[in-house]
Amino acid sequence: MLLLGSFGGGAIRYRGGVLDALGLNFLAFGHAQGISNTVLWVGQLLLIGAWVHLGRRLFKKKVADDTADAADLGLVKRTLYAMVVPLIFAAPMMSRDVYSYLMQGAMLRDGFDPYTEGAAVNPGPMLLEVSHDWRNTTTPYGPLHLWIGDMITTVVGDNVTLGVVAYKILSIIGLAVTGWSIVRIAQHFGANPAIALWIGVANPVMIIHMIGGMHNESLMVGLVSVGLLLALKKRFVAGVALIAVAVSLKATAAIALPFVVWIGMHHFAGFLATKKGKDSPTLKQQVPAFFATGAAGVAVTGVVVSAITWASGASWGWISEISGNSKVINPLAFPSLVASVITMVAEVFVDDFDYNAVVNVVRSISMLIMLGGLVVCWWLFRQNERRAVTGTAAAYAVAFVFNSVTLPWYYASLISLLGTFKPPMWLIRFAAGASVFIALMFTGSGNHQLYNIVTVIIAAIIAWLATVVIFDDTDPATTATEKPSPHTVS
């Protein structure tokens, strides 16, 4: 249904494209577009329903042995394939960002600087598909993002359709790599890999926005996931290098690096203790191990990011653009939510109350809270490698809640890790309900419904019902993904 509805109700081309080539443009207008939107919406509900049913089966069985885990993992994988395969052939949906990606790549290809110039400086077929709001906006992404776009547009020229296909392939690769890594991270910690894959990859937010929307988070999260896995397997330098590659794609990946330092420190300190004939490291081993791994992490990151920036032909202007664009206003970001509530109350007394002035102040305060929260997370989750991965997820949560701008696909970094560290059941319940709610908040064309009260209420009810169906017999005080494991966590 998502596949069928995407060609009339998705984020389709303004000019040209598959519908135009097939003489089916009527599907994108009038009553036919309304039907396409309905089909797409039904597809969203069916996707969510399949995910909820799968979750119910997993939690009903309350798996405790390796054989049952293998069977459940196979079931989740088959369901994931069934979700993804139809979307391989679907049009972009829930976002027009893929057209901006192509445009930014074409700008680098044609000698423009996307960090100082907007897309409008380079007219052509790709510019016509970029959302009007972003035609004069610089890119917040890293040099690898531009390099990928440069290579794609060099190969496909100005053929937008082929460019979209290329990004679809990259998105699928990114999600596949994420799934492969998440299963192994969960197994490393003795967590249930089936549930980790269910909540972290088969999640409707991941399917809709990583594959349907083709956001560059798909590749970024895949790189970070493999980097974390390598670090856990005592391949610290390789792990940091991969995460550094992800940083050069999108700076959000950098949040994981300080926690990888903790992982590396514990491994190195354990090695130093073993050389001294001791079972566990002392502070004397931990302190030099921390500084050694920290210095190595900074050096590797600097070399990798510098090499990619140089090789891509992009400028270092991406550093100043990391904060992103402040145009986006929605209640997923804490400062926007607070500013909206303040303004709503204030307008009762002051007709011309200035929302922009309020949101600017709240964003500044929220940014300080975010920075403080990241430091607190880093320090609180230092005890062992499992705590470090838990802290990575917590830090992503802090960043996305308190950031000035937040969109649903940002949460891919957090969602992917949720089932890997044996989280408490209440957290999985909350994540499942929030995932269903967020998955229903965007129309196929890419417009959010977070200020549509009726839609918000309906989505909230559906999300609540979903959690009831999935977890009706589950004790919220238990651990969601625990199972016996031979692995020892250092």
C-alpha cells in the first residue's frame, strides 16, 4: 500500500518523473491524489499493525533460550525483509530531502560552495524539486555528504530519477548494516537480538524515514553501529575511524565518540592490569589508559575527517554550519514546544506577542542544558562498556530533545541502540508508543501534523492501544531483552 500510494501521495516530483513518463500525472492531482493519500495512510497503518503484531508475538513468548531466540530472530528478519522490499520501488515519501541532497551534490560538482551559497545559485532540473524553503539555505551536512552527492550527480547527470534510485540504494545499505551490527551488539551484552532488531531496525520510524524518506541518517547510523561493534570487539582505532567517517557525513555521529573512549579505556586498562598480573585494573592503570585512548581517538578522528574533507573538494565551512538551520519549528524540539506554550498563554493578554523573540531565548537556554546534559551523560555512564553504550543512547536523547531543531529521523541514532543494552521494560514501552505516534505524524508529501490537534489525538490513542496490545501481559519492572549469555561485560 505504501508502494502504490507513494506515486501519487508521496514526495513526488514537481516536474517530470515516473508518473510523467508513464502518462499517469493525473494520480498526483485532484481526486486521484486524495485516493493516493488515503492508500498511503492505510499503508502506514498496516506497517504499524504488522510491527505491533510482531512485537506482541515476541513478548508473549518470553524467550529464555538460544534456540527460541534464533527462531524469533529469523521471524523478525523475514518481517523486516517484507517491510523493506516493496519500498525499494516506492517514490520518496514523508520528506523531500533527497532532492536537496542531489542539488547540494550538483553544486559541489559544478564548482559552488554549499556551505556559503544556497541551491538557487545553480538553476536546473534538480533545483525545481527542492522545497522552496530550502532553495536559499546552506547545507548543515559534512563533506562526505557532499562528496557522495557529487559522485552520484557526476554519474547520473541531471537525471533526478536515477539520482533518487542511487540514494535509495545507499539507504538500504545503511539500514542493512545497522541491522547486522545491532544484532551483534545485543548478543555481546547478552540481550535478546530479536527484540533489539524489532525495536531498533524494524521500527516503523526507521522503515518510513530511512527507506521511504532516504535520509542520510541511514548511512550515518550504519557507520556508527559498526564503529561501536568494532570498539566492543577491542578494535578501537578501526571503530573510531568508522565513526569519524560518519561524522564527516553528519556531525551528530560525534556524540558517540566520547563513549567509545570509555570502551577503549576499559579494554586498555584491563590489558595493563593483566600485564601486572591483576584481575581488575586500578586507578593507576585507568588514568593513563584514559588519556592514551582519548588522545588516539582525537588523532584518528582528526586525520579521517581532514582526509575526507580534502578528498571531497569541499571546504571547512561545514564546521560553522553544524548547528543546522533554525527555520524548522515543531514541538519535537523542547525549545519550540516551550516557546509555543508561552506564546499561546501570552497572546491572551498581548495581541502582538513576539514568538520569535521567545524561541530565540529559549533555544539559547536549551542549548546550555543540552551541553550540560551531554557532559553529565558522558560522566555518569563511564563504568563499563555496557554502560558506555547505554550512555550513548542517553546522550542522543538529550541532544535531540534539547536541540533547537529536531525531526523524526534524527531519532534513528537513539532508536537503533535501544534494544542492545537490556533496557528496562518501561523504556521499551515508551519507545514503542512514541515510535507509533511519530510514525503517524507526517503526510506522504513531507508535511508534519504536529499542530493538527485532531491528528495528534488520534495518533496518541493509536500509540496507546499499540502498547497495550504489545505488552498486555508484561511486567513493566522487568528487563526487556535479557537472556542467559556466556559473554562477560568488562
